[in-house]
Amino acid sequence: RSMVPLYALREAIQYSGQFDALPSLIGNYPSNLQAENVAILGGDMTQRNITGVCDQPQVLADWKSMVTKISDEHDLNGLIFRYRLWPKNVACLEFKGGEAMMDSG
């Protein structure tokens, strides 16, 4: 039930152009490097500071609008509780509990 809407979300993100600037704003590693080898459950991670990139009001509004529309249209509320967007393989945006926010990692 959720595969087609998730594919639709992927396509909307890819072809809308709304998030095209995020990869270049995040930059290539080690751009915005904050910490390396941070211990997390299951291994280590590298932290990058994405403040000012993934918390822009328009980016958050676009993300919320896109996820909300697809979730509501396909009755996925309660079935999928968290969406995440990872440009440049960096946790950037998440949507959970009906709210769009910069990803908490």
C-alpha cells in the first residue's frame, strides 16, 4: 500500500526542483565538518553542520507541503510516521508527527 506513494514522493522530490540546491549548499565532504567518529548505536558517524541549509523556512515549507499531500492523498497517516531526506548522503530533513524539521540525526 505504501510503495507507490513513496515512489511518487521520490519522483516529486527529484523532478520538482524544490530541493535541487541542497546538495551544493551542503557541499562535498569535509565541508561543514563538525565531528568525526561520533559513537551511535550500530557504529560511528560523521557530523556535519547543516544549520542555515536544511532549516531554511522555504525548504521546510516545501518539504511539509510535499509530504503532507502524498500522505493525505494515500491515507498513509499512522502507517508511515517518519520521512527523511538525505541529499549528499547527509541527514537533512525529516517529517514526523505532522511537522517538518531539520533532521535530528
